[in-house]
Amino acid sequence: MASYSLINGVNPDLPLPWVNLDTIQIEFDQDVDIQLVSLTLTGVNVPDYTTPDPGILFSYNSVTFTASYIFPSSFPTDALLINLDGEAGDTSPVRAAGGGSLLDGAFGPGSDFEQFFDILHGDANRNGSTSVTDVVLVSSKIPSFFPILPYDQFADVNGNHSISVTDLIATASNSPSFLPGGLPLDVAGVDVRRAGLVRLVRTGFSTLKNLASYRIPIWRWHDATNDAVSQEQGAYR
């Protein structure tokens, strides 16, 4: 299993081209109380990915302070927004374990954490559209294998550590396609600003471990150990 950091990765504000993103992992700086319903995921093409619950597998590791949300299917092309509840008075706010302090979120202590990200299947050059240009780019990388050039993590659109005709087919089948217009709304229907850090996990990678995270006031930096992928442009963590 490998992951991509929305803050430490290469140009994290650009679209993510992978066709099999299905997991959100968030690591805290201390043990927390968190529930399945603490997180919501909204989009433009799909207004709400979490309500009603589509069968998300939720787990929390109190040793690594990591919450994992595994969705029943891969995310489609969409502009998305993660919202992690941190407000007092809500039914499921994230707080320090044992009823401690509330989440230090996007707008200060006791506020929600919010993070935008875009997924555009097959957009290997990450320019906001999947087209014949991406097909040509992926074709130029065949065959290649991580970590030997010309391997390109963004041309490996199925995330299996190799670029092959399978990636070419996946890219071509999504051409032409574009991101939806506009931004997703939060669960209250309110526009929110870009803020915060989240790790997205791709399926299909089995050789990596000790995945790294990042730091904001309530989040924890956890360096990768013996993880060669962490050396590649700081993108995989």
C-alpha cells in the first residue's frame, strides 16, 4: 500500500490522476476520540459520499493515532472536500482522548478541519483535462518500473509500480474528460477555504510500510523508515 500526501506531494493542488484512490487516512499528534461520522466527504459530481453511509470501513489505531476511512469503491473524477468535525456541540467532534480538547481545525481550536482535492482519472500531466496528450505521455513511459526512470508516478495511473499497456488503456478510456466546474460545498452547503493536510492512499501497492504524515497543530509528523519511495520527489509517503 502506498499513499500520496496532499501537502508533501509534488504540486498537491493539481489533479490526482489515479483511478483507484479509495482510502483517506489522517494521523493526529495524540490519541483522539473519533468516529465514522466525524468525517464527511462532499463533491461536485457526487454531492455527498458519506451520507447515507455507503459501507465505509472505519478504523482508528490508538498507537499510531491514525484514522482510516476505506470507501467501498474508488473515487470518481470529481472536485472533493474532506470535512472533519471539530465543533463543540456537534454530535461527533474530534477531541483528545478521554473528552479532552477539541480539534484544532481550519479556523482555530474547536473548528472543523477542511481540505479540498481534485481527482481526474488519467490526467497524467495534471493540466486539468485528460486528452490525447496524456495518452501520448503514458505511452512514452512504457515499459517502466519504479524506481527506474522513465517511470513517472503520475503516468502510473493504476498505481501498481509499473507503467504498461494497462495504464495506457485506463488513460485512453478516460479521454476526453475534465474536472467539474465549481467547488464542492461542505455539509451545511457553505463554501469553505482551502486548508489542512490529508493523506490519500492508493490501492495495489504492497511493498511500502511506515507511511509518513505531516504536521499542523493537531497533526503529527511521522518519518518513513526504510522507505525508498519517500525519497522520490517527496511525493509518496
